[in-house]
Amino acid sequence: MSFSAVNGSSRPALTMRLTLRIGIVMSRFNLDIGEGLLSACIAELRKHDVPDSNLLLITVPGALEIPLA
């Protein structure tokens, strides 16, 4: 997937940021690490203006269940 630049920046075009839907799968096995990675991921998406309504978070018991989510 390619993004079109806005005014020469590397940020995706506004329409792409508003329509982009992201699914995040997180293992509950090691919550301290998982929640740290999740908060960094969400912070980066917010920095790029992806609305929270376009994010879907699925948690699974362990790493082996991630592909099944």
C-alpha cells in the first residue's frame, strides 16, 4: 500500500488517515510487556491522526492464539 504525501511530508494524506482501519492483536500472557507495546503503538497512531474509532483491539491468552484472532 502506498501513501500519498501531503505538502512534501512523509505523512499519509488526510483521507487515508481517516479511512485507515487498524486491527491490533495482543497476547495477555505477559501483560506488562504487551501493554507497554500497545500504548506505544496507539500513541504513534494518534500522532499520525488515526482516530480511535478506526482501531480494533483483540486480546488472546498467549502467542499461539495470535494467528487465530
